[in-house]
Amino acid sequence: MDQYLELENCRLRFRDNGKGNTVVLLHGYLESVETFETFANDLSRLARVITVDLPGHGSSELKSDSCSIDQMAEAVNQLAEHLNLERINIIGHSMGGYVALAYADLFTEKLESFCLFHSSPNPDTEEKKANRQKEIELVKKGKKELICKTSIPNTFSNSNLKKFAHEIERITKIACNTSDVGIIAALEAMMNRPDRNHVVKELDMPKVSIIGKMDNFIPFQVAGQIAKENHLTPFVLQTSGHMGFIEQRQECLREIFRIIYEC
């Protein structure tokens, strides 16, 4: 069931299901709580699962034109305080991983475990920033659907496009419903986020990086090197792209159950 929390910068939508150790799932760029729906429902059979529309995405409407990654993390913390969550297992997918990193930086003592899910502590390269700026210009020109219809299929392994055609269509619709303001705010936030390798390296808790061997956004070798340098336990999905919670759902569920019940 959808619930809402009024914050200074947005009205935050969230869902709270299941019982047990608490997991907070943070979605990626152009996603929402619905993107995680099946995965979160399966996870809630053995854990308490909090999913949230990050500010500017889904039904979490921004009250201003901007929202940094740190501000997104602060919104997640306000939600955790609202729900009286003392310690959480945080899992951040893609952009949600950037928010999880900011949360780990700002609220380390509130974490039981940490998981990057197809994400990276590296800042944007100049090339990546230029590409994000191009997306901003496309949104301003009313071409948001072009971004969504190009980006979402690319999040899946090339070999999985036919198999998950229905899911790609569903998630593309979710992406297209993201507000223009939310998309631009997210792109600017990602462009301006800092390097947080030192944050994840210094975390003293179970910490995992879930890696898609066929990821079109984070090359396998790069993801492996990030895990090695930051002492993250790598969990490699052999046939997944950037959407392992759909492409190899059962494997991801087992790994996350392992993380949260080893804490």
C-alpha cells in the first residue's frame, strides 16, 4: 500500500511490507517503486522491505527544481526516522547506489550492511557529464520519450531483450511517466556527485557489489576492479545486464537474504 511523508523538498511516496530484518531498496534513474515491485514482494516474505520513490521520480513530486544526491539521502534518512528504523540494510540500484553511498557517508552508524546493485562510487567522467547534459537538452525540447525508449532496453543484456520484452515495455512506461523536472534534477544531481570510493572502502560491515557480466553501463572489468579496490564482496550475475533483479531474480534474492541474515 502506498504511503506518503511530507518533506520540505518533496512529498515522498513509500511502501513498507513484510517483517524481519529491514531492507531499504533504492531504485535507479527513471525508475520507481513499481520497478522493484515483484522483487520487493518476494523479498518481503523473509524481511521487512521499504521501497521509496526517490525525490522527482514516481509519485515523489519535487517542490523545487533541484535535488542533490545528498538531499535524496537525507530524505531517505527522514523516512527511516519516521518509521523508527534504528539500523537498515541499504541496497542501491544504479542511481539508487549513489544515494546509498551518500547515506553511508552521512549516516554510517545507521547501517547494518551495504550493497551496490549495478552501481559505482566513481564520479561522472567528463564524457558522461556531456551525455547527461545532452539528455537535459532533449527533455527541455519535449523529447523525454526518446530517452526512455533508448535507455531502458539498454539496461538489459543484449541477449535478454527478447526474453524480457514485456518487462522492458512496462519499465519504459514507468520511465516515461517520470516528470521532466524530476529527470533534469536527477541528471544534474548525478553530474555533480562526488567521488565516494573512500566512503565504501572505509565501511566496516558486510558490503557487497552485485555485478552484471553483460552490463552495458558498467563494464565487467571496471566493476570488478571497483569491488577489489574497495574490499566489496563481488557477486557476479553471469547473464545479466544492468537489471539483475529482473534478469536473474532468484540469484539476487538468495544473495540479499544471505547478506541481511549474516549481519
